[in-house]
Amino acid sequence: MFVSTVTFVPIYSALNSPADASTNPSCTIASLRISATNSDGLHHRVEFVTFTNVTNQVCVLRGYPEIEAVLLSGKAPTNLVGMYHSSRPGSERRAANVEMAWAGGVNWSTGLYPSASAQRSFVPPVITLRAKSGVASSTLNWVDGPNSGTCPAFKEMKIGVNGVFVLRPLGLGYPDPLCYEFDVTPIVRGSSGAMNVPIQKVVR
């Protein structure tokens, strides 16, 4: 008896060009203008982090930005009274890498959240940034509403590329609690922080 199974496979070939990685240099902090702007939801926060190539040379980005929240210490800001507990001076929290989050990331055309095995095999796309104008982006997601008790908070974050960091304020404009689901999505082309990946059916 012949048994046929259908497997859905994400198509990354058009997004991951080995030629880009081998013929063009990697983008560096010095070659990029990095900014953060805020969007909002009910207890969900997101910062859109954009990377603009400001040099005369094409460069490539791949993977995830390294993002660390600089946690507040001392007396609670007025807008956080009752929601905030201070952290030791110099404390930071690193964002976890995720394929997709509630805002942004790499979305499959099925509309379904990727399985654990699919996320383990996920390879972030290579993004080529044109000289002087190329833009890529990522999103930073977190929940600022505690289920109980209080949370640390932050108003600045360190954004890194290849281990070199810049300090940027939250686009939100004021400190915000950092309770859980502190995640960063892959760097993708354009300023939306999101990229759709088509799914191909493989029949066996």
C-alpha cells in the first residue's frame, strides 16, 4: 500500500543568498544609523528597531540584534508607582531570540505559529543593505502588566551588532515595566519588522 504524506517547508532560498554574505562585508555599528520607535497594545509593548546603512558601500546583516534593557534602580518614577521594583545599579536583562512575536518576526503564510522543531531549524535571512539608503529592522516585544506584584523597569536599551553596542532611549518616551516575554525578532528587510515566508508543499 502506498502512503503519501504532505510536509510544509518554508522557502528561504530567495531570502538567503550566499553571494551576499561572501561578496559584501557585514554591517557594523559604525556603518549603521540605529533608532527605536514605539508602538503599543494592551499590556504589550513593542519597539521597532531600524538599521539604516549610512555608508557608500553595500553591507549585509543576518541574525538577531543583541538587545539588553538597562534596568532602573532607586526611587520609582511617578508613572510607575505601585508597578515598579528597583534593580541593583548596573543591572541589565537580555532579550531572548524568537522567530516571531506578537508584533513582528518571520511569519509563515499558513498563519500558524511555527512548531518547536521548525523554530529550531529556522535560519535567519541574509539582508543586503544598499549604500546610503538600505534599511532593515527588528522588533523588541515585552509585557508590562504584572499578574501579581511588581516588575523592574527600563527607559534605555543597549542595541548590539556583532558584539558592539549603542545606547538608545525607548521610543515610548518614558520608563516602562519589564515583566515577561522580553523577546527580539530576526532582522528583516525594510522598516516593518516583519517578513512573510511562503510555504511549499512537499509530497512523499
